[in-house]
Amino acid sequence: MYSFSTKVLSGNSPDVSTNRRVAGRLNKGFQPKTGNTKLVVKTLKPQPVWDANKYFEDTWAQLDRALHVIFTGAKVDFSMEELYRGAENLCRQKKADALYARLSSRCKQYVRGPMKTALLSQQGQSNLQVLEDVVKTWTLWKDDQMRTIHNIFYYLDRSYLLQTSRGSLMDVAIRIFRESIFEDPTLKPGIIDGACDLIAADRSGDNLKKNQLSQAISMFHDLGTYSTSFEPRMLAYTQQYAIQWAEEKSAGSTLPVYVNDAVGFMSKETERCELFGLDQSTKRDLVALLEEHIIVNKVDYLTNQDSVADLLDDYAVKDLEQLHALLQRRRLGSKIRPAFVRWVDDTGTQIVFDDKNEAQMVVRLLSLKTRLDNIWRTSFHRDEDLGHALREAFETFINKTKKAAATHGTDNSKTGEMIAKYVDNLLRNGAKAIPTDLTIHARDNAGNDEDEDNEVMDEDSEVNAQLDQVLDLFRFVHGKAVFEAFYKKDLARRLLMSRSASADAERSMLARLKTECGAEFTHNLEQMFKDVELAREEMSSYKSRLEERDEKSKIDLNVNVLSAAAWPTYPDVPVIIPADIKKAIDEYERHYKSKHSGRKLDWKHSLAHCQMKAKFAKGTKELVVSSFQAIILLLFNNIDASEHLTYDFIKTESGLPEAEVVRTLQSLACAKLRPLIKHPKGREIAHTDTFTYDPNFRNDKYRVKINQVQLKETKEENKETHERVAADRNFECQAAVVRVMKSRKTIGHSELIAEVIQATRSRGVLDVKDIKKNIDRLIEKDYMEREEGNMYNYVA
């Protein structure tokens, strides 16, 4: 034992008082110990020598034995906690790098050795079997073996590997498997092609394990080879399949079948992407690839004129919708336009120039437009381009003209005439004149398989809706002068004969025409309505005057005084008026002239109609007849039923022209209702025929309407109207040429033609040949002269 003295040399002794002061400053309660102190030093025990390398090798031996058990699938006979502690201790002793090297080498040795050997030993198997073996091996490696290894080396993974560029332990395991197994040139083609074969089997409808493809896709994702290896090969296979599919289907199927199969095929392909976990990028590229080969490369087949025409002929709304939707996937819906326009033009032209069924022209056009409007709304989803195409096609064929017997050799629009006649029929007969397939209910349910046929529609609503439909056709017509001429003539008949079904409908149509064509177009038509109203007031005044005078007449006279400028021109037909009627007419004329001096009344007896009572053996009837029919029937008054009147006698006594006599006698003796009997019987009237009245004439109704001649338009009247319209158009053309020349003084030929067409477009586009003829006429009349350079000069 050692002892040390506390004696200090005097020369080095510190000042005690000073030390105390310092100690006092540090701690007031501190009192230094005085006296001797002993320091005892004990002998240290010898420590054993530590061998870090030996510990590493011993621990690794345990870990390696555990890895062998894991790789061979033997029964686990080790402690996971002890192995974890051993790996953790090695990491804490700075041996993590060496531990990782040993572990990585051992894993590579196993994967490249027994695992790969087992896979390669089954050469010659199908791609599906290779894929199945690799997927099973990968599942075992990832979910069983590497999970156990990860649990043992968890501390190495967290404390070391994640701090390096190597990634996690699982990343290392994936990399080893990918480089050793997946990238092997012998195994890789079978793995990728096996997955593609699974897709091919699913396309063909073969039974397969649904999870097999999902597991393969999941493996590709885990290995990071999905986008680099699987996706390009799968898209290449799909492209080849899509090309072959499109060629076979388009060659052996009709267009509706092809479209339906294409939609189903593409739908299944996208569903497969969702079902088996393919990436959204794959789905996008796959859809683009399919659309390219099934739609874009087959656009000529999809928009083939004949195929589209068949769908339109069959009114295949759903098939057309599917076709348009398929094309719209690549913004190609407008590619249907040429075939669509051509079909509309061909179909419409056939209707317009069908002379045998011209009476049904407007009904067929309205039905066509109703169907096409429904196709545009339902099938084409209101595509603007196709909507414009539909309107242009209608405008084109409706305004086609040709010199034919139907228009009496003129270039007038037959469509304008038939629209006017259809409106006349509609306004005369009301809703009952509307075909069933053109009613509101039929149009609203166009294309629907189920509709309620028993639903009753309001008659006024039906008529107004039909007028709107007709006006849609009228808007397409350029030759509105033809429509105006025939509409005016028919309106005059309706007003004069009181044949309008509804005054409100008449006013409604007039308002529509005024909105569509302007006040100038309807000026004369409005004047016609005013004349009828004034005539009604005038007759009321006349009858009031008769009542004041206590004058009674056997004849109930009703007169319409019309202004000649507003109404159509009617020919004067010579006729001998019966004395009683003549007396009543003269009385009214004196009354009218007393109120309106200076006016001249020109009586149009061909437009008159009357009601007369006739006594037959079967009873008294009230006959509604024309004035000419009444004059002839009055010749049989007060004569015996057996007394015959000859043709010449009737002609002489009535004073009618021969044509009118023949036509009137035919309506009385050869029509369905025959108050007169012709001798001999026959359909034609001869000069040698004689006539008697039929005492046995009978009819279930008390009031009987006999076919009135003036209510039916004759061929001569139709021809006269067309010729008058053509003449008016020539005058209008000449007036337009003079106006242009007067304002321009000098103008070129082509420019003059263009300006004249523009000036007269509102009433119908003039033919260039007709404009040239009218220019020549004006040159002959010295309104203008032709100069060099194809120029014209105005002659003041």
C-alpha cells in the first residue's frame, strides 16, 4: 500500500487567507478539510482478449444455416429473435457492409443456382407453363423466403441499406430475381409471351384461371419490367390481332354488325385492363391503338355510301347512333357527311320528280324530314356539321327544277306549288287532313318502340304544329313566287266558298308568312282578308236596309265585293242568270253604288255557289251546288220526270260555253251523286245526249254537297298559273337588270349576272340562261347595249 504525504514545501505554500476568500466566493458553506489524506490503489484483474472477427464468423454461420433452411424449405429449427440480435450486433460493430456482402452473395448463389436450374430444367414447355412456373417461383421468393429473410435482417435494412444507394432489402431481392431469372434469354421470351397468350386465350373465350394473368401483371409491376418488357410486347400482339380482326370483320360482315362487334371488342379490351390491373397508360395506348386500326384505318368502310344508305333506308336509328359514336371516338363523325348528304339529295330528288305521286310529295317530304330530324337529334347527337349538311341537302334538292309536263314546260319549282296545295288542304280540312305519322304524338315518339296510340291531341295544336313543319320546308324553297301564286289562288277559293276549317288557323298561317317573307309578300293576302270583312259588313248593312223597308226576297243573297288588285284574276264566263237571281243582284248593285259612287262592279258568276231545295220522291233535300250547276238544275224545274232536255237546249238556255256545259253536266249526271240521269249512260258527254232529273235520287243526309266544279283546279288553270309565274319572273328579271344598269351605268357580264341573281334570290334563284335571254330582250328594246370586252352599257 502506498501512502503520500500532504506536506508542502514552504516556498510553494499558498496563502491560506487568499484560498479562503476564493472559496468563499464560490460557496459560502464550503469548509476545506485540513490534515493528512490516504489514497489507496487496488490491483486490477486481468481481462479476456475480444476477437471481433471470430464473433462475425460465428454469427454468420448461424445466419447462413438459417438461410439454407429458408432456401431449401426445410423445417425451421432456429430462433428468429436470436438471429435478429446477431445481425443487429454485427451492424452495431460496423460490420454491416460485410454482412450485406455475405447476404447478397448467398441470395445470388441460391437464385442463380438451384432456383434457376429448376426453372431451366423444364425446357420445351409451353409459354403458359413457363410463365406459371416463374410466377410460382417469384411468389415463393417474395412472399415466403424474402419476407423471412427481411424479418431476420430488418436492422440491417433499416440502419444500413436505406442509407445507401442500394435501396431496401426487398429492392435488392427484386433486383437479384430480375437480373438472374427474368432477364435470362431463355426464360424471358416465354414469360412475356406466356402473358400475351393468356390475353389471347381470354379474347378467344377459352377457360383460364382469372388470377393467373393478374399474378403475372403484378409480378411485372414488382420487377419493374411492366413498361419496358411486357407492355410493348402486349401492344405489338394486340396491334397484329386488331389488324387481322378488322380485315376479317370488314370483309365478311355488314356495316351494322361490324360496328356492333367493334364496340363490343373495344369494350372488352378496356374491361380487361381494369379486371387484370393493367396500367392506365396501357389502357390509353391500347384504346388509341384499337381506334387507329378499327376506326381510322377503316373510315372509308365505315362511311361507305351504300352501307350508310342502307341504314338510312331502314331508318336504323340505333345502328346510326352506334356508328356515329364509334367515329366520334376519333372526332370523325363528320366523315358521314358525304354519304348522308348524297342519300338525302337522292331520296329527296326522287320524291320531288316523282310525277306519279306528286299529290303525296309534301307528305313524303315532311315524313322524310321528320325521320331525318330524329336521326340528327338521336343518332348524331345534334352534330352541328351534320345539321348544316342536312339543311343544305334539303335546300339543294327542293330547289331542283326541270322543264317537264308537271310544270308545263317552265322552270318553276314544283315543290312551291305542292306546298301551297298541302297548306290549302290542311286549312280546309283541319287536323283530319294530317297523316297519322306526321302528328305531334308520332313525331315525339319517332324512333321509339313503345308509344301510346290512344293519346288524343288537341286539334288546334296539331294544325299549328303541322303548319310549323310545312313552314320548315317552305324556308328551303327559293321559288317563293310559285308558292305565292298558288297560295293566293287557293286562299281566294277558301275565303269565297267559306271552306276554311278555322279562321284562327288562316290568320296564324298569314302571320307566319309575314314573319318569314316580310310585309310586302303578304300585303295582297292581308287585303283579301280585309275585303271579306268589309263585304260582310256591307251585306249586314244591305240586309238592315231591306228590313227597314219591309222588303223580303225569296233569295238570300250574299255578295263579296273584292278589290281587283289584291285578288287573282278570274275570267268572265258568259251565262244567262235566272230572272229572280238577276233581280236580287240588280237590287244589291243599286244599293252598293248609292254608297260608293264611281265604282264598277264586275260580277264573277263562275265563283258563285248556292243552296237550293229540291223535292224528290224520297223526300226533300237541300243541295249545295255551284252557280252553273244551279242554273242547269233550274231548267228541270216544273217539268215531268219523263221529259228529256237535250244537250243543245241546256247549252242555249244556260248561255254557258261548251266546256263549262260539259264539265257541269258531268258533275251532275256522271259523278258519285247524280241528281240528273244521262241518256244514254256513260262517263263522257256528247252533243246527242239527253237528260232527265232523277225522281228517285236519295241520300242519307238532308244537306247534300254536289261536287262543285270551281273548287277543283283544272289542268288549264294550273298551266295558266305556271305560265303567269314564269312571265312575272321574266318581268322581275328585266326590272332587276334595268335597276342594276341604271345604278352602275357600265358593268361586266358575269358581275351583272351575279347582281341580278342576288337581287331576285328572295323570290327564287333565276337560271343563268333565262337571265341572258332577258338581257338580250332589253338590248333589243334599247334599254342597254353590248360593248367590247363582254361589257354592257346603260342607255339613258
